[in-house]
Amino acid sequence: MTTANTAMPETVLAPEEAHWGRVRASRRIADRSLKLICTAFTVLGVFVLGWILLMLLFEGITALSPAIFTQVTPGPGTAGGGLANAIVGSILLTFLGIAIATPIGILAGTYLAEYARTSKLAALIRFINDVLLSAPSILIGLFVYTFAVAPLGSYSGWAGSIALAIIAVPVIVRTTEDMLRLVPSGLREAAAALGAPTSRVVTLVTWRAAKAGIVTGLVLATARIAGETAPLLFTAFNNNFWFNTNLMGGVSNLPVTIYQFALSPYGNWQQLAWAGAFLITITILGLSILARYVINKDNAR
């Protein structure tokens, strides 16, 4: 009886052990299969992006010359020329767009983080901001066209700057709110205990504590709008000359110039399009590196 009793558990547990062994084996196979699939698609993505970047570097660097920065865009079928007017126009439009978007974005983000955290209005604003973050830029260009271009009957740099500002505002709002929410509540409570009103707490405490993150948001917003083409097609458009001081009429800019030159049958224009694409890529890369540097420097403190 003793022998039989001691042998029974082995006969009962053996099927369970076999079952769990099969389960563990199937899990290992599934885990390795998923890992292999993820690795394969990662390699594929890196290969495609690397191919694009290498082609851009090769074509862009070979197309660079001092004339790119000193001469205006050439006419159809002509030799030589550069992108000086397009470069200056892009810098001006981006600067005006950020100048318009910065106070709106920072103040809106501050309102959401400091004054109306849980209100229904704040929830509605966040929802609209999220929609704008993912909205196609061409729709924003059409929206600005209907009230800033069509009524005036002319393209303008101001309309292009407004379109870029609308694209940049959601990025600044989201970043500002997130950075202000990371400021410890103890800092606000300490300032309030000293008798400081909310406005002074915001300007002297929370903004200072979150300034690195807010600046990072501004840099990311600049990188976001620096290469936008679609909204400028409907607002600032383009020309082959220097812009007017009042910014009325078409304003030359790199994104639209690249778009037009890349589709042209002229070899000279195509080379200039590669050079312009290289300049925009390097600029956006530099802004992204600057944003990461600011974040890492702030975290190191």
C-alpha cells in the first residue's frame, strides 16, 4: 500500500509537467518569433531611412557651392543661380511664425497647467489642441487662404507666417503644459505661503523652474515648421526674387522652391532642389540635437 501511494502522485503529475513543458516551449517559440519579426522590420526601416539620408547627403553635398548662399534662384532653363532669396525668406517666415505662436502657446499652456487643470473648458482646449497637433498642414493652409489670401487677392508673407504659427501653437501649448506640470507643488505652496499672488508665482517660480522645457518646446516647434511646404503653397507661395519689405506678394522660401525645382525638367533646378533639401535636413537635425541637449542639460542639474 505504501509503495502504491507513493507512486500515484508521479503518475498524476507527469501529464501536468508535460503540459506545462509544451506551454513553455510554445511561449519561447512565440517570443523568439516576435523578436525576429520586430528585428527584421527595424532593420528594414533603418535601411530605408539610411538609403534616403545617404542619397540626400551625396546629392546635396555635391550640389552645394558658394553661389547657393549668394545668388537668387535662376529662371527656367538658365545656368548658375543659388538659393539666397529662398533661404532668407524661409528664415523670415519661420521667425515670424514662431514670434506669433510663442506668446499664444506659452500663455495657453500656462492657463491649462496653472489656472484650469480640471475644468471642462481646459478639457475642451486640450481636445482641440490634440486635433490641431494631428491636423494635416494642407488644411491649415487652405484655412488661412480663405481669410488672409482670397479677400486680399494676393499671396503674402504674413499669411504664410500665420499658417506656420497655427502649426506651431499646439506643439508649444502641449510642451509648456507638460513642463509646468512637472514643477513640484511644494514650490508653488512655498511662494503662496510668502504671500505671492498666483501671477507672481507663475512668472517668478514655475516659469523659471520649467524654462529649459519651455525653450525645448520652442525649438521643437521651430523644427516642426521649418520644412513645411503645403501651407506655404496656399499662402506665401514663391518667387524668384527678393521679397518686398511689406511681405505682400509671393515670398520666396526653401520648401516651395524645392517642390517646384524637383518637379522641373531642368537639371540645374534639380541640383538646387537637392542642395535646398540638404540645407533643410541639416537645419532640422541641428534643432533636434539642440532640443535634446537642452533637455539633457536640465536633467543633469
